[in-house]
Amino acid sequence: MPTRNRIDDFAYFTGAPLFNERLHVGRPNIGNRDGLMARINDILDSRWFTNNGRQVQEFERKLADYLGVKHCIAICNATIALEIVIRSLQLKGEVIVPSFTFVATPHSLQWQQIKPVFCDIDPSTHNIDPQHVESLINSLTTGILGVHVWGRPCPIEQLTDIARRHGLKLIFDAAHAFGCSYQGRMIGNFGDAEVFSFHATKFFNTFEGGAIATNNDDLAANIRLMKNFGFSGYDQVDFLGTNGKMTEVSAAMGLSSLESIDELMQAIRNNYQQYRRELAGIPGIHMVEYSEVDRCNHHYVVLEIDAETTGLDRDSLISLLHAENIFARRYFHPGCHRMEPYRSTDPDAGIALPHTERLTSRVLSLPTGTTVSRDDISAICKIIRLAVANGPELGDRMKRHPRQ
Ligand code: T4K
């Protein structure tokens, strides 16, 4: 693998990228491919493609076993899954949610005319700040929707206590946290319900997909009806439902991913640890760390860039990397409160979200997953090291020669 030795070599200036093909954040992982193909053939032969077929039933059973949770309901994606949980729990009025998340989280509330009230984060964990949550509770508040950002669990005990004291429902958006645990228990067991995303870009995917995990029998029964239009029997609809069903092919993908989950996790953990070793000691670059005690999927290789120390801000570093065909992402820039419709309804929301505002201008995610090789990671780390070593000069040159 060729590398860069001087800043004059950077593709930002030469136009010749180090990688011929784009290295993406979110390249899908594929589990047991032969097993998947066999299952797809079975699906085709059986002519049963959706509506709670054999693959979905097996997937749900195996997911519930893996998570150690009573109920796991496969859904077509996590956004619809969140909407179904929110509706099943009869939330209304206002729900407190972080702004530092993917926009699907607040959209799932707003879509149902519930106001997402944005809460700030703890800058050391990037997760929802319980003290700020409590200060936002008023007579209209019906719930808290926490997000396990990067798969690192929210302060679950504190949020559970707040929810109990104020009589609020507690949901976790666990889109990032499949395969992670909190104090020895798998994520999926906390709050009233937790929602996973199995989107193609997640470490474990079903092409598109998601799941709702809960230990509440009544809630699970309600969700099962709601994801199937409200049908309680043949020709019998009991209440307003939607179509949240997962297809058989998606469930087959999930089952084959589940068969390979330990190898997938190990490969991604190896990538993370290599990044850690090769980025160690670069002043002004802080890599998000994961618990050594609890399980985590290590799917997000996230850097915080301190531009005052590096002399190079996050966006300049992203531009350098993109020019090399390294498609780092700015998750979650600029923060949901700066996206529509929230920006228009509350243009000053950022005043109460100082940590979110700061973090959204400092973070970037690097490519990982089974398609990223050891050589790729080394090349990426060398570029970042060289860029930061020459930060002020590089930043200055980039300002003088902005790329089109
Ligand atoms: N809550 C949270 C906290 C979430 O992060 C998400 C989803 C949700 C809820 C909702 O879950 P779902 O309803 O999606 O199940 C992507 C994903 O579309 C989204 O699922 C994910 N979060 C979010 C963080 O990332 P974009 O707009 O960044 O996607 P896109 O098309 O730019 O793809 C990202 C990168 O992945 C690209 O660089 C290319 C690569 N990619 C993507 C796909 C789809 C591939 O290499 N192959 C592919 O098939 O949102």
C-alpha cells in the first residue's frame, strides 16, 4: 500500500487519491453467505415471503435467546419500530430526547405530533445528560427516549430512577447497541422497550430491519398487533395499526449474521484496536473508548478533533480524507435541533445544548467493518498522523487553496 510522506503528496493538492475505490463508513458486513443462500432458496421454494413466516419466527426466537429478553419482535426498520413503541406506550405531548443522534430518533416522535424536547449530552460519554433531562420535565412530558450513542449504554440507572419518580415511560433507541451489554445484562432488557436497527450500515444487518425488545408481555402483544395493521384474527382488526413487518429474506440475512456474530465482533474489535494503537499519542485527537468490562460491538471508530491543539479543524481533516477516497462521516452533524422541522420551530434551541453544539463540530467516524483491511487502517492512520503533525501549515494552505 503506497503512503503519504509529505503534505505536498496529499490528494487534496495533487488530485490523485490514495485509494482507487471509496472506503466507506457503513459498508455492510455479510455473515454466513452459504447459509444465507440456502435460506433464500428455501424461501423461494416455499413461496412464503413475508407475514410472520418461518424465518421471522426463528429469527425472533434466536434474537430473544441471544439478548436474554422475553420478547423480541422483528420490524421492517428501526424508525417504524420506534414509532410503534411510542404509539403502543400511548406517549403524547412532549418526550425528552437527545439532539446528538440520527434524525430518525426525533422524527419518530414528531411524525406522531409529539414534540421532541432536545436534551444536552454529557461531553465525556456523548450520551443524554440525566440532570438536564430532569430539568426539562413539565406537565406535558410523557416519556424519555434515550439513545445508546456508539453502542455505549446511556446512564440507564439514573434515567430509570427519573422515569419512575415522574411517572414517565422510558424507551431506548439502541440502534447502535446490538451485541452490547450494561453491567452484565444485554442491551434490550432496559426501560419499557428498546429498539435495534439492523440497517445495512449497522454492524449486524438484515439489509433493512430492526427489532423491538421488551420484557413486558402486554406491550409485546400490543406491538405484535400494531405492526400488522391491528389484525387480531382473520378479518378482524381491533385498532389502528401499521405495516411494520420484516420480510423473510431480511430475517434470513439476520439468521446468517447471527450464526457468524462472534467472528464479526472479533474482526471489528481487531479493527478498533488497530486504530487505537496506530492513532495513539497524536495530540488533539481523542478516540472514543469502550468498556473493557461490558460487551460492546466496537462498530464506531469515532475521533474527537481538538482544532486548537491540532491546528486543523474537523472539516479540514474530513476534506483531506475525502480527497484520498476515505469517506469519513460527520455523525451527527449538525445536531437534530439544527435540522428541519426543528430548526424552524425553535431556532434558538442550541443555546440550551452547549455540549451538543461543541461536539457536532468536533467528531468524525472512520471506516471499519469486515471490508476494511489492516493495510487500509494503517494508511488511514498515517495520513491522519501526517496531517496533524503539519496541522497549522496544512490548515493555512487549505484555506488559501479551497477545493471545488
Ligand atoms: N436511531 C439511530 C441512532 C440511528 O443511527 C438510526 C439509523 C436509526 C435510529 C434509524 O434506523 P433505521 O430506520 O435506518 O433502521 C445511515 C443509515 O441509513 C441509517 O440507518 C443510520 N442510522 C445512519 C447513522 O446512517 P446515512 O444517511 O448516513 O446513509 P448513507 O446512504 O449516506 O450511507 C452511509 C454510508 O454507508 C455511505 O458512505 C455508504 C455506505 N453504504 C450504505 C448502504 C445503504 C454502503 O456501503 N452500502 C449500503 O448498502 O444514514
